[in-house]
Amino acid sequence: MKVGFVGLGIMGKPMAKNILKAGGHTLRFYARRPEIRTEMEALGAEYVGQLSQLGQGCDVVFTMLPDGPDVKKVVLGEGGVAQGMERGSVLIDCSSINPAHSREIAEGLAEKGIEMLDAPVTGGESGAIEGTLAIMVGGKREVFDRCQPLVATMAKSVTYCGPVGSGNTVKLVNQVIVGNTLGAISEGILLATQAGIDPELVFSILRGGMSGSRIMEAKLPKMIRQDFTPGFKMDLQIKDLRNALAFGKSEGVPMPLTEKVTQEMQAIADEGFGNEDHSVLIRYYQQLLP
């Protein structure tokens, strides 16, 4: 396939690299940073200087952007990606956004004869690099079946979830659980530390028990070391939780725990930690100590 890609950030760049690594596909990309252009061109990808040119001749275009308004602007805005895409081609949006935005974008593309899949990912930067992401996909089943082998070049699992918006619905559920679990881990490990118990010992015990999880495996060591080098930025976690709260409200679902954790995350982000890893939430709890 001929593939386009825009959004070569922490997640998008290794995802695009894995498409190239799989072989059998050509890749065009749009990027504003010259160092990314140099890196990707060295791997055989073709740089395109205008978003409107990216989709020309492409079977599929991937987007990996911060939020729904960004995707709408890049895809449907003046000079956007959709302008150069052909009828029957597919936009696969891997951004984590409000499902309502996914549906709006799909409707705008449908007017141009372009198909869309919403395909948010989970697995963090390491999963993107290693090609072991979990990708949840919404859209037409026949479009999913056609694109699944391509999407699988970046993932350990690719799961069809239902109509457009379903992928992002599942992703928001994931982010709600991740965010709230980070709060629980922060409170628990701080309790152990204040009681004089080695947090490394606590980790070694709990990881094999009921509370053990992939979140604990990935984030508790960072909390213990106070190493908040971003794998997933706090600002992005907050964005996802705010989207979840907005979607929950539209669906009539109360989410008091998520609302509280979102407020706590925003408080620590307001202190200048928004670009740190979301495990930096523990600093909020540490500041509450007498």
C-alpha cells in the first residue's frame, strides 16, 4: 500500500517506522521539524511539504495528533489532508479523542467519498517502538478487514469494536482506568513509605498479587525513583480524562472518581509538570503530607 502519515511525535514516529520496517509499503509523511524529516528520509520515507499533498495517491493516511480539534483542522480544514485524498481511500486516525469528534470527522470525509477508521492505541512509547501496541478500531467492518494487516504492522493486537467512534470509546475507558489506578498507586505507595516500609519491597510483593498490573509494572518504579521522563505526558492524560468526562456526561454516566483524579492531575500540571510522565501524579499526594 501507499501510506501517508502525519503526527510524528513520541508515538507516531515509531509507529511510522514500523510500517516501513514491515516492508511492502511506501510511506509519505508531513512534519514541521527538520530533524524528523532527516530521520525519516534516511529510512526511505518521502517528505511532503503540504498537508494537502500528503494523501495524493495514498491508499491510507494515518493521523496521530493531540486532540479532536487538531484532527479536524489537519484533516478537514483549509489546505487539509482530505483535500488531496482520493475517493475510496481511508483515513485512519490513531489519536485519542472524543468519540463525537470521530463521528464528525467521518461525516465530513464521507461527503468526499473517503472512508474513516478511528484507531486509538494503548501501550505507551515502548509499545510504539516495539510494535506491541493494542489498537482498538471503529468504522465499517469491511474497511477494517481491508486495513487490518497494515494496522497490525504497528501492534500486538488489533481489535474491531464497532461503528466509527467505538475505538475511541474503548480508549477512553482505558484512560479512565489508567488515570484512576495511578491515583490509587500513588496513595498506596505513599502510605507504605510513610509507615517506614521500603517501597521496592512493597512493589516486589504486590506485583504478584491481585493489585499487580501493567500500570504498576510501568509506573510504580518511576514513582519510586522520582524519574518522570515522559512515556505518556500528564497533559495528554488530562486531555483524555476531560474527553472521557465530556463523553460520560453526554451518555448520562456519572464519573465522580475520574473527576476528582482529573482535578488532582490538573493541579500538578499547573505547577509546571504537564510535560512530565503522568506518574508524576504522586507529587500531588506527596505535597499533601504534613
